[in-house]
Amino acid sequence: MVTSVIPKPSSLISKIQLEKVNQYTLFKFTNDLQNRLEELLEKKKADLLTPEEIIELESIGELDRIFTHINAMLVAGI
């Protein structure tokens, strides 16, 4: 029996970079991760995601929500 490894958002931390945007230093996806996200979203629109890709997309989406929230807090000065 083959078991799939479920990627956790924390497994993608190495695919996050810091980028200076105006006076702020924000968390951004690397180009590779951003491209993978876009590829998975296109496959989702076409209803072509495999079960593993669904899990991968959920993990990337969770990480995106986390860093979007952190970036908003940084910009707001919280």
C-alpha cells in the first residue's frame, strides 16, 4: 500500500522570501511557488486536479492566507 505524504504549509517555508515594497519589507512567494500556485489554480478551474494536487493547493492557500495577514499587520504597524 502506498501512502501519500500530505504537505503541510510549514513544509513550504523555504519558498518564502522577503521583498522590499516601498518602505515595507514583506513576505512573498518565490517565483517557483507563485508559478505552482497559478498552475494549480488553472487546473482547478478546468477540474483537472489530482487528489494530491488538491492537498497541495490547500497547503499553499493556507500559507498565502497566513502571510497575507502578517503582511497586512506589518503595513498597519501592528
